[in-house]
Amino acid sequence: MNWETGEGLIGCDDPEEVDAAFDRGEPHVGAALIGLALNCPDVDVVAPRAIRAISSGRHELRGQGLTALSHMVRLTNQADSASVALLRSLLRDPEMREVAENYAADLWTYVPHRDLPAWLHRWSYMYLLRHKIAIWWWSITRRG
């Protein structure tokens, strides 16, 4: 793994390596975090590190933290309560909304619905409705 160029970090499978990269302020820690999510299918290992990334002041790293959570959910069919609670505020953040919506959609797709909070059920139905309306509107305005 090359921390200067980011080469090979997607293969990271060591949570301690990711922690050390956070502590050193490595610019490519987000790539290692995504690698950890892909190579270490353990919610208790990936989620706290992803939340650390999301809580950082770096926009790109925040997005990579959400991407890591999405991969984690796809591979494990599980989510932790802290990241789901954090998601609710991220969906209101204009800078993070798009990536947060991707994570929310992955939660809805891969995690059993009985394990998701009621607010996410409501959000999911409204999200689907908004997209169906947008597609309908696009189709009628294109007929011209």
C-alpha cells in the first residue's frame, strides 16, 4: 500500500492501519476505509471508522465514509444504530444529501425492513414517490 499515491489502499483489511492513517492525517485514508469495508465484513469494525470519517471536516472524506457504510451494508445486510441515526441529519445536509441518499437506499435494499427505524420507512416511501413524479414529469415535458 502506498500512502503517498493511494495505490493499493483499496485492498486494506487492517483496521489498525486505518486508525493509524486517521491519526497521521493521511490524505488517502478514505480509500483505505473503503477497502476495509470491502475486505472486512464486520459492522463493528467498519462502522465506527466510517463515522469518524463522516465526522471529519473534509467533504471528500465524509463522502468516502458514507460510501464505506454503503459497501458494508451491501456485504453484511446489517447496519449499526449509530450510522443510521447519523444518516438522518446527513439527509438534511445539502453537501452530503446525494451520498447520504445512496446509503439510505442501500439500507432499504439490503437490511431487513424490520431492523430499520420508522423514520427511514417514511423517508424511503417519499424518496420513491419523488423519483416517480420526476420521471413522470420528465416524460410529459419531453413529448413536445
